[in-house]
Amino acid sequence: MKNEKFYITTAIDYINAKPHIGHAYEKVAVDVLARFWAEKFGRDKVRFLTGTDEHGAKIAKAAEASGKPIEDFARETAASFSFAWDQLNVGYDRFIRTTDADHIKKSQELITKIKDNGYLYEGEYSGYYCVACETFYTQTDAPNHICPVHKTELEFLKEKNWFLKIQDFLPAITKKIKSDELKIWPVERKNEILSLLEQGFHDIAISRPSVKWGIPLPWDESQTIYVWVEALMNYVTGAKSGKQDFWPADIHIIGKDIIKFHCIIWPAILLAADLELPKQVVVHGYLTVGGEKMSKSVGNVVDPNDWVAKYGSDAVRYLLLREVPFGDDGDVSEEKLKARYEGELANGLGNLVSRVTTLIEKHLDGKLPGGKPKALEGDEGIGERLENFAFHDALAKIWQWVAWSNKAVDENKLWDLVKTDKEKFTEICGQVASAIVSIAIQLKPFLPETSEKILQIIQAEKITKSEPLFPKIQ
Ligand code: MSP
């Protein structure tokens, strides 16, 4: 990619409940890409946006149930998201809240532009609505008025709304998706959207008269902007960084449940407002926990902070990206985390670094004859894997080097070799130390803390035995 700039976003999370491991999964994936590009192109060329989606009936309902004033509820819950991402070392450039003043202003500006361009009309709508999804459903999508996602009864609504003439844009959107001008990854999702477009798509209401907790329509204060419409606009608000504007987005990363919004409705909004489309929408799958959908009633909702507190942020990042091929659905659990922690992290990488630094300290007085070890040439396809969102495969590849290095220590019986052939011992120590440098460098975007620790130890003036990188879990 020969970009001047690189703008990447996550979906913004609803704040009706606390962050869970599914939300974390997406933020960590985007963080890895952002760190990778920052390393490659320079930190100032990259912008990474995440945040919270705070308006609408669903949030208003949750705030009411909490008994707190809605602004307090929103602030506290939003803070629990930014806190969780900080714990996970997710290095966003901005944490946008849709209640932020600049976002309210930007949304009103964009919706006014769309109206001035002649793409809005007033109409009456009656239909069945799911508050949890914040969306209307047709009879075909929701037989018997039961939400296909939440299995709850839909609410019948009859309202006056403003509508977007989405029909005007469908041919252009179809064309751009087909030609990959708007790229949808993976291709199964692209085909899914193309077949939705083929079936035809209703005009959508862009305002709600009954929802008070929202951004007012500038020309009709009795209505607020439909929460999905202004939520999508966060990507444009958040593109601004001082004088610089990073729009259009290079990549929106989202879950498979919200592709219709990102691949049909969002492009229509942008075209109606004379804005460029994002270059790519990348869709990940859904995580279950212990084989089941996360739910309060099952009691399997994982708070990422709990896992981070016990295993450390790098271990959680490792599990999320190693366990499930990006794009697929997958399952995580504490058992899986523990197994990977003890196996690949502690016994694999941790043990390697500890053994090699011990040998170098003890028998070479902490110094390799060639000076500080340097990385081996080439990245062996790690960059290419990341460009294809194959995080799990990139990590598997790096762990092949870990295995190769551990094997070199074992098979050469370095602790005996030092007594019989010091020269060969020294040479192999040098090779393995270089492999460790390469491993640490390639791991940088994935496991930033561990990578830094390893580089500090292995490239010190005098190498000393490392503390365990992944200590035993109590
Ligand atoms: N607020 C909307 C997004 C607006 S974007 C302009 C929303 N919020 S959400 O909190 O329900 O989901 C936020 C993101 O987390 C979405 O991309 C969603 O797919 C993802 N996930 C939510 N639960 C998930 C799992 N169990 N597993 C993986 N991702 C999950 O939708």
C-alpha cells in the first residue's frame, strides 16, 4: 500500500453494558494493524479511531434502569470502555464519544448537507422495531415480529420521519463494491452484500420523532437523527486531527452483524453528502465463550479486565488473535487462554529467552563476540499475512521460529557443548540471540510489552538472565 496516510477505525460500542471480550477482540485487531503501519510508515501517518455509540432508545432505557442521570451513566460507561482498551494497550489516537460536541456539530452539518442536496423527504413510517438492534425489521426478516438476533418481540411504531432516498445510490454502490473500489473483505461478505443489493433495499428513516436522547435535526427540533446514521458519521468527525483530515478511511473493521449498515447505508450517506467512500470494510466473525453465545443469563460474559489482571495484556492479545482466524467465528475461554499461556508463551517463548540469556550471562559474561545481536534478514511473510488479516497465521509463523530456536538449544545441548566446544557454543548462542531479536521485532505490533522487554534484555550492553516473561499464574 503506497498511502500518504493510513486511517483505520473500529466500530463504536454501545454503552448499555460494560465492554466484553467480543468488543476487545476487534479493538486489539485494529491496534495490531495500526501499530504495524505506524512502524512501517511513521506514527504520524496513521490515525486509529475508536469510541462509543451513546445515543438512542436502547441507551436511554439502560440509563433509566441504572437510576442515574443519563449524562452520568454515559460518561461512566464510556470510561469503562476506554479503561479496558488502555489495559489492553490499545493505542488509539482518539476515543470518540457520539455525545462529544464536535460530533454533534458534524452530524448536524452532514445531515443538513444531505437535505440541501435534495436527498431527504418527509414521510410516514409504520413498522416493527427492535430497540436492542436499533433497527426496523420487515416481515420477511422477522417473521411473527420476533427479532432474529435477540429473539424478543418487536415494537410496533407508526411515526413521521425524514427519509433518505437510498435508491438513488444503489447502482453506484453496487458498481463500486463489484469493482473493489469499495473493497469488502472477506469475499463471502462482499457476495452477501451484493446479493442484498440485488434483492433491493428500502429507503431508510434518518430521524426519529419519539427518541429524545439524540442529536436534534437542525431544521426540525422535534426529531433526532436516527442513532445509526449519526453513529456512522463518527468516522468522519474523528478523521479530523488538528488541521489534518484523514478522511476517507482506509479500513473500517467491524463485526459481521453490522455489514448492512457499513456497506450499504453508510456509502449512501456519504454519497448523499458528497464525501468519498471508505476504501475497505473488513469484517470479523463472532466470538463465543466456552461454546456459547455470551449472555448475562448464561453467566459467561467475559470482562477483558479480569483476564488482563490475571494473565497480562499481551497474553489476552495473543489468545484473541491466535485462537481464531480473522473473518471466521470462533470460541475463546479461560481454559484456552491458560493453555496458550502455559504452552506457547511461558514454555515456548519465555523459556527460550530465559535459557539463552542465562547461558550467555554465565558462560560469555553477558557478551556476544559480534556485539549486540541483530535481527536476521527479512520478515518471512509476516507483513504479507497482516495485509491479508491473517493474524493467527502470522503468530503461528513467528512461533515456528520460537520452536526452531528452542530446538537449536536442545539439540546442540548447549549446557554441555560449552564444556567441549566453546567456539561452536558461542556461535550457536549468537544465532539464537539473533533469532530472538527477529522474533521480538515481528512481535512488536502483537505483543508490544513482551517485545520491548525482550529487546531490552537481548540487546543490552551486557546480557543478564531475564526474569520470567510469563510468570506462573497463582
Ligand atoms: N454501536 C454499534 C456500532 C456502530 S459503528 C458506527 C454496535 N455496537 S456493539 O457494541 O453492539 O458492537 C460493537 C462491535 O463489537 C461490532 O463490530 C460487533 O460486531 C462487535 N461485537 C459485539 N459482540 C461480539 C462478539 N461476541 N464477538 C466479536 N465481535 C463482537 O453494533
